[in-house]
Amino acid sequence: RAAAAATLSPDVEAQLQTIKRLRNSRSPRSGPDPRLFGALLRLEEILPRSQATRRAQERGRRAYLAMINGRSLTLSKGWPAMRKSIELTMREDKTYQYAIDALDRRLARDAAQPAAAVRSPAVSKRGTLPFDQMRPGDIMIWDDRSGPPLVRVAISLFASKCTHSAIYLGETSSRAHGMVRWTLEAHSPALGVRQSVMGRKWLRPGLHVALGHVQGISPARAAQITSAALEAYGGDGRTPYHVWPPWDKTYYQEGVYCSQLVWSIYNKSGVDLDSNDWHYLAWFTVHNWFNPYAAPTAYFAVFPDEIKASPHVTWYYDQVNP
């Protein structure tokens, strides 16, 4: 009975096909089909759930909109507790949970190997990353779900499979420090954009890491791009980490977030790494049930999952670190 319930209804399957068609009917350069956002919202609406879940979610949407539109500090302080209470009701709704689980599996299975993406992952058995293949300008992505509860909750709202992205800057060697590898990352509100020693965090056993070359960019050109990025954004925190408004990846005036930094570096060179993968758009809209603007947020922002699905990147390492 549970297994039968954990399958998608014909209506949901049909809606997924509509979303796929609408997403693929326009290129990123020409903008989205205006019907796409309505189709994504409709997907969230038609998932089966109890009346108690539906009422609780509607209450949450009203509170979220009041908080966002009013930029209310009082409402924002009360929002985490309200959302936790509503999501407890959602978890107790077995019909809804079966539908969410089935949808997640369906999207993950279908997105496992995007047809347009070129992939040639190398499996490392040496207990380290394939440093011999890494070159300046490479895209670096990880999936790290560790951290305090509030951090994990925040990550769960935007990260389907990927939680962070960075640019590889290359390596230096000195008598005092030996070989040192560097990254450029938008770290956090406290640190901003920094040139960082790659260090142990990327090498942690059990951490899923993906490394990729951007297609059509020669190693020499990629090195030029990274040098220009370091000059433009700085490596000392002078460029703040900033996520508001998160739906506009072209807004740099107050800073950048991690995947926006990676996207902007290559976008200036004519490569748009924001795939706006329809699987991710559907996932994001459903899991951000409280936000009626979730669909355009996912489309006009750029998240690590969307870079991971980019057809412009060849992933030569894509695995859990040994």
C-alpha cells in the first residue's frame, strides 16, 4: 500500500512534462516562457495532501509574504518557529510525504545524466583529488550537509544535490610553505569573497566533490579569466557576501553569493553557466512551498545545482572523496 502510494499520479506526471516542454521552448538568452512559472506553481498545488496540511501551508504563505513585503524584524523572529510547526504537520501527513518522496526520486532519476551535459568522471583511488587534472579556472562544487541546525535547514531550501561552489585559482610553490593550492570563493557574510588556501575542507573523506573544465575555454584563457576575477572581486573580503535580492543574479551592487560569483566570472566571458535545469526548478518550487515566488526565484537566481547541470562543463571528477 505504501509503495503504491509512493508513485506519482497521472496529473503530476503530465504537469512535469508540461514544465519540461515550457522550459525547453525558450533559450536562456531569450528568457523564460511566460507560462513556465504558472506551470511550476501548479505542480506544487496539485500534490495530494490533507486539508490540515493545506490550511497550515496557506497560513505559512501569508506569514512569509507579510514578513518579506514588510521587511519586519518582529515577523522574521517568529517565522522559524512557525515554519517548524507547519512542517511538523506536513511530516505527519503520510499522503503528502509519499508524494514528495516519489517526486524527489523521479526528478533525481531523470536528472542523473542530463542529455546535453558532457561527462567523463575520473574515479580517484588515491585518497585525494586528481590534482594532475586541475587547472586554473576549473569549477569546484561540493555537497556538505554538516553544520548547526539552522544552517542545515537553510541549505535544505536551495540545495538538492550541491551546497557550495568555487573557482580554482591554481597553485604556488615556495621553500617556506611548499605546494599551496588556491581557490576563489564567496564564503559567508562574515568573510565575503576571498582567495583561500584549498586546505583540508575540499579533501575531507566522505565529502561529495565535483571538478570540471568549462568547455570551449582554453587553459590559457581560463587562467586569464581567473586573474581578471581576482582583480575585480579581490581576495581579501572587500567584496561582501550578499544574497538579497536572491532572484537576480545580475545584481552585484551589494555583493555576491557563492554560485553567483562563479556564474558572473564566466558570464563576462560569454559563457552562461546557469542551466535553469527544469528538474531543479520543479524541486525548488515544491520544497519552498511557503514562497509563492519560488519559481521565478529559482529561475533568475543561480544556485550550485544549476551550475552542476550546465551543459558547458565537463566534470572530470564527480564522486564522494575516498
